Amino acid sequence: DALEPHIDEKTMRLHHLKHHQAYTDKLNGALARLRANPETKALAKRGIDWLLEHVQELPEAERGPVRNAGGGYVNHDLWWQCLSPRGGEAV
């Protein structure tokens, strides 16, 4: 509730427990599939920024999941880092 009245607790919980968690789970699923294949195992060790920048190098079946879930994960991670009860002041 530290961000109220601007962002209520319900919205924060929704973004953390539903949105961010769903993106994390789907991205982890795509990474698990990459790790399971000896030909793509090394790709799964790359960071998410690299994977998003080089999505065309991934197997076609994993491009959408990595692009969508990885992008959602990165966006929500940035969102969490930017939040502050003091409106953007350094904490």
C-alpha cells in the first residue's frame, strides 16, 4: 500500500501474481524447451536481452513465446524497478 493513492494494493497484486508471474512461467517454459534440445541448449543460457535482440535465431516455435513472454517479463521487471512511494525520487 506504499504507492496508494496512485496505485492500489489490488492492482499491485494483480500485476505481480498474475501478469508478471504468467510471463515468467511462459518464458521459463520456452527456456526449458530450448534446454531440452541439444541443438538449442546453448541459446537457453543467453540472457533475456540477447534472446529478444536475436529472436530470429531461435527455432520458429519458440520465437513467439520468447518475444511475447520475454517482452512481458522485461516490461514488468522494469516497471517494478521504477516504482517508488516518492514518485521517482531515488530511494
